[in-house]
Amino acid sequence: MKAFISSLVVVVLAGVAALFLFPPLHTTSAQSASGPVSDQGAGKSGSAQGAATSVPTCAPSWVVVTSPNAVINGDQYYATNQLTGVSVVSPDDVWAVGYYNDPSVTQPGSSNKHVPRNSPNDKVQIIEPEGSGGTYRTLVEHYDGTGWTMVPSPNNGDDDNLLAAVVGIANDDVWAVGSYINGFGIAQTLTMHWDGEAWSLVDSPNVGPLLDNRLTAIDAAATGDVWAVGYYYNEAAIGQTLTMHWDGESWSIVDSPNEGERDNNLFAVTVIATNDVWAVGAYAESNGYAGVFKSLALHWNGVAWTVQDTPSVGSFTNILYGIDAAAPDDIWAVGVFSGSSGSRGLLLHWDGTAWTPVLGPSTGSTTEVLFAVKATASDDAWAVGQIGAYSNPASPVVIHWDGTEWRKARTPNLNQNEGGYIGYTALLS
């Protein structure tokens, strides 16, 4: 959901709940509701908050903005606070969601309890065997133009609750989605709504009462036109695409196609218009856990979802984790591809006719993945992810499209244990 209000971009970090702001490329003043910004031009250092100090247009830079973490029994458990999605309503109305672990609540083990399934490629990968690590609870944070604060959010039941994505439509109309584990140990869709005063759970359907269902992404064209996507596991334990639509009154499952006979997962969605929606992810050519995955793109034309051809890059796996559109014929999708020499960030572009691969900058890593993208214009798109994706620690990576090529952007020095960027949003001027 794009709102044409101000220039503001926000990234969320996997690991400790930390967020980043980026001064707009064409701004002439640091006076904004985006919080403190650093002046890194001409060798200068410092910060300003609400002051009309000049920000050089030639060398904008990312800066760290601190955010709170869940506190359990007086202690902060930094390693188990995760932010997975972010959305901007206005410069002083920004939402980020995720989950944290409450070690004071441990689910009792049971030999009869189902172990919920999730895709091996899902960026939300923290479900632990029952009785081993406490309980995951929803985490919601809000930026009011001055700082980030935690906002109370509901949970469904006493087992794990995970938020994967958020979209802000208006200051009293925000949605967050994910999944929760019910009393039988089955993953079910989780949807909640902000009405301007409080978050509340909203009923959402599932494919089969005894099948694992997970929502991974959400976007909206309007209050009564919201899409959420993810995946579910059928009776044969094969992952299938899951798409749901909110019409202003209720959520309903919309039939969506699958590619091949093995696992299909959707990880991102962008809504351009009522009859123009894209969802991306991956499908398995062979065994879903040991085989090769290929990129998957679905398109909604107002009547039905159809599979759209996407190219394969490299010799092995291709997965798409993020998608965004600057225009109906100017869409970027990002993710990861792998070959014999390792993995690299995957960048695909839609020109209104076909998807084509675009070369990204070299990061010097053989374990790189891009998780999210935001396209604001034909010459302005950002993608974020991490290098060292299959090792610990990992380092964040941010790249920028200037209309001609993708370039690596400078980012703050971080504790590498904090991981990579997995959520991104922008507000256009």
C-alpha cells in the first residue's frame, strides 16, 4: 500500500528489534518526523532531530534508530526479539511486527501432539519442539515521529503466535498476519486489525481444520480490498499456495494454482489495483526438502490467479521473497539463487510483458539472499537482505537501483550477531 505523503524509508532487522531510517535522496532539510538522522556528508558526523539542518543530497546514509524489546520478568531477551515486517502510513505513523520468545511459558510435551510444518524456505523459522524453549508471542511496535514503542497485541491461544507481515492503509486501518499453533499443535492463519485504538484478532479461514496453514505476506489496494498470501500443507504433507482476500466484511480463501506436484509456497504479495495483484515464492521440482526449488509468480487479473513464467538463474535453487511495483509495467521481485559456487541475490524485473533477470552488485559473498524490495520510481528501487545467509553471524546488505544498475549502499556498522534486513517499506513524496 503506497501513500504519497513524504519521503521516508524504513528497514527492520532480524534478531534484536532494531530499525533503520534513510534520509530521502532529494531532501533539503532534516526536519521531519522520521526521527534522528546523521549528516555524513563532507566528513561530518552528528545528529539532528526536528532541527532544520541541511542534509547533503549527494551522500545520504542509513542511520540506526533504537527500538524496544520485550521484557519478561524484568529481563530483556534480545536474541529472541524478531521483527519481520514494516509498513508506513505517514512519517509519524509507522508499524513493525514480529514475535518474541517468552521463556517463562513452556508448552508441555505430548506424544499425541502434532508437530506443525513450515516451509524450509520460510524466513520465519523458529518453531521449536514442544517443551523445549518457551512460547513465541506476537510483537508489535509503533513509530510516532519521535521514537518506537511497543504496542500491546493479542495472541490466539496459549501456544506460539508469530506475525510475519503488516500493511497500513490509514491511521485507523492496519492489518497484520502470520500464524499461531492451536491446541492440537496445528498451524493456523492469524490475522489482526488496528482500529486506531487497539489491536484485535479477526477470524480468518483455513484449508482443512487439521492442516497446517501459514500466512507470510499482506498488501492492500483499499480498506475493502486486502490480500494475504502464504501456504498450507495438504493431506499428503505437500505445501500448496494459499491466497486470502478481505472484502471489508470478512476473509475468504481464493483458489490459487500450483506448479508441479511438490511443495509450493508464497512469500510476498503486491497489490497494484483491484485487477492487478502479484504474489511470489517458490515451488519444488522434486522432493520439497532435498530437491531444487524454482521461482514462482502468480498474477490476479480480477477474476482468477494464474501462474506466470519466470526465468531460472544459476544451476540450482531460485526463490523469490519480495515484490513491489513502481507501475504495472515496472515491477521488481527479489530473492536468492544458487549454483555450484554458492548463493547470490536474485533480481527479476517485469516490464509488462515478461520477467527477466537483472544483474546485481557483487558483495563478495557466496552466501547472499535478498528478502524485500521497494520500488518508488523507474529510477529508484531498494532491496535489502543479508550476506552470510547460511552461517552465523550474518551481515546486512542494502542495494539501490538508479534506473541503470543496482549498486551496493553504505550501511551502519552493526553487531554481526544481529543478522540481516528482512523487511522494508517506503513512503513516496
